[in-house]
Amino acid sequence: MTIAATLSNALSGLTAASRAAELVSSNVAGSQTQGYGRRELDLAQRQLGGVTVTGVRREVDMQTVQDRRLADASVGYNATIADFQADLEGLIGTPDEAGSLSGRMATLEAALIEAASRPDNAARLQAVRDAAANLAGKLNAASAGVQDAREQADAGIEAQVTRLNDGLRRVQDLNYQIKSAQARGQDPSSLMDMRQQAVDEISAIVPLKQVERDFGQVALYTPGGAILLDGKAAELGFAKVGVIVPEMTQAGGGLSGLTINGNPVRTGGDNSPIGGGSLAALFEVRDELATGAQARLDAVARDLVERFEDPAVDATRASGDPGLFTDAGAALDTAFEVGLSARIRLNALADPDQGGALWRLRDGLGATAPGDAGDAALLQSLSAALTSERVAASGDFLGVARSASGLAADFLSRVGTDRAAAESQQSYAVAQQDSLTLMELENGVDTDHEMQKLMLIEQAYAANAKVISTVGTMLQTIMEL
């Protein structure tokens, strides 16, 4: 081998070692950065000896990344559902809380029994009035809370659609930059890191599948078949509404659905193209879970109103007049049950705050003047109406006869069961996400291994430097001859 060839080989080794050291430095610096892909140097032997750097390879286990992204979407979905179920349980209250729905039912039962034992006692009649008003108020508040949850979900959908559109456009721009960098012969690894981070940021909104395309570009699809990015980013459309009332539904046109490139898509059910992420969960909360909760609240309210509208309970009322509880002051119209829990009120005739009189709780809502102060018949009839077992006329309560308290307890039990199931699903999803994240990190940068590589690089660098130094000494010696 000639001196020139030896010098050329050593210089190529120094260049490769220097570049390898840069990659080790980059790997160590990026070891804690989300989305960073470990860099490896690609070398090739030169025809006339030595080595040449042919490129930089970004090492990422994309299968693990894909699985982790699907786990991100699952966590987003289950966390949203669990939060709603927990909030709903808080609205209804648990049986051990005096202010819960069942607690308010029990308070009214107790107040009627106590008033029946002393019908002449105005304080006990006032306790019945307060208990009945508080029970109606609890149903009103629970209904308002459910509609607030729908409004929050609607606003959340708008925010997530905006975030998803921004994220998809960012991935599209990075695709173009990566393609351009490769065309110029530059290393696009940093751009690929940024793209992976951009996809990760939206992976909880909708489940994503990444497909490699030519020139380092990627396409993004959902498992449900929606094309979100393939060359050009899709545009998702949604219009938020200001106020939501129980009667408003997406099917009825009162609420916005979702579009992709102007085409409407299913937002619920097993065949939804966006199913599985937090966006689908928000649609489920707004259009299914909250409306289901509202329907059950309305069923409880209807059962309560119908119990006291029975003509046998209070003979003083004229036919068609409301009983102890009203639909915003009127008698119940079963054709307009939706939202009844928001409109249920204590009959103004028995409420001094609305111009009525407490004695009508004892003497009858249709009475024109106070009767016998010791007559407890009506109070006993009201108590019997509340505690008698009857089948709820609406709602999905399985057609079993229950007292008013029993119906409320069944409702609370279902809410608690749904909350526990949602939290269990959330825990499983989080555990799966943690496991896949750990696997992803294990496939990432190992700083100990990088330090070992650096030692070998230093030795290679020193060896090549020694060759150059020796060649220099040889040339100096020759020049001195």
C-alpha cells in the first residue's frame, strides 16, 4: 500500500469516527425526548480502500409506536367516558348523601309521615313543602348538569377538531420538508422526529395507523377506514352550538355532526370511522350517554308527577288539574316528556313562596278554605302514593314495580355500576399504554450502550490519528535524507 493510500484510508476513518461521535452525542442528548429516533451510521467500504459514510439510519420500532398510539386513543376514549360517568354520579349523588336524589326522596317520605302524625302543625307542613321543593330542585339541577355536560362535550369536540386539523397540516408540511431534504441529500432524521411528535400529539383524539410512502413520507388512516392524510391532509368540519337543551339531538338536526372533506361521517357505533379516541367519546357523551341519563331523569320525574296526579290521591282537584308536582305549573303531557326533569315544580297552590298556602297539603289542592286541622287523611294518601309500588311508565327500568325511592335507588345503582365499569376500562387502558410506552423506551436510546460505542469510536479515532502521525513522521524523515 502506498503512503498516499494509507493516508487516504486514515483520513476516511477519522471522518467516519468524527461523524459517529456526533451521532452518539445526538443520541445521548435526545434520549429523554419524546419521539426521538436513535441514529445509526451507515458505512461502506471504498473501492480503493478506506470507508465512506453512506447515510444516517433512524432506528425506530414502528410497530411498537403504532401499538402505543392506539393505546393513547384508548386512554383518551376511556378517560372521557369515565369522567362523564363520575360527574353524573356526582350530580345524582350517592345513597349515603342527604342531598342525593334518593336522600331527597327519603326526606319527603319522612316529612309526610311526620306531618300526618300532627296535621295541625304548620312547621311539619312547611317541612313537607321544603322536602317536595328540594326534590324537584334536585331533579332540575341534575338535568341542568347533564345538559352542561353535553355543552362541554360539544365545545370539546370543536377544540379537538381544530387541534386535529392543525396537527394533520403540520404532518403534511413535515412530509414535504422530509422529501425536500432527501432530494438535497440531507439527513431528515430531525424532521422525522418532529413528525413523530406531531402524530403522537393527535393520536389520543382518533386512533391512527401510519403507512410509509415513497421519499420518507407517511400516510395516516384510522382503523375505521377514514383517510386523514395521504399526500394532502383531510379537513374535518364541525360547528359548535351555544346552548343545548334536552330536545336537541344530532339526528333531529339541532346539533352538528362531523364531516371529513365535506362528507358527513358516522360519529357513533362500532362502524364509526373515528371510533376509539377521545373525539368519538365526546360525541358518545353528547349524543348517547347524556341523552340516556336525561331520559332516566325524565322517567323518574314522570313517575313522581303521575303518583300524585292519580284522582284517588286528592279528590278536591278538578279533572285534568296537576297534582303535588307539575310540569312547569301545568299537568303532565306525556307527549312532551323529554326535559320533564328540568321543568318539574312543586304545585304553586301548596307553596307560600308562589302565593299558595301550606294548609292545602292537608286539606287538598282544590280546597278553597282550610278544613279540619286534625284531618290527616290527605297527608296519609300522599305518603301512600309516594311509597306504593308501581311500574315506571317510561325509561329502561325493566318493568319492575317500585316505590319512588326504589326507582331512584335503581337509577343511582345503574349510575354507580356504569361509573365503576368505566373506571375499570380506563385503568386497563392506562396500564396498556404504560407497558407499550416502556417497550418503546426500551427500543430507544440506551445511554450505557452509547457510551460503550463512544469508547470504541475514540479508539478508532486514535488509531487513525496514529496512522496519520506515523505517515507524517515518515515523510519528514524522507525529506531530511
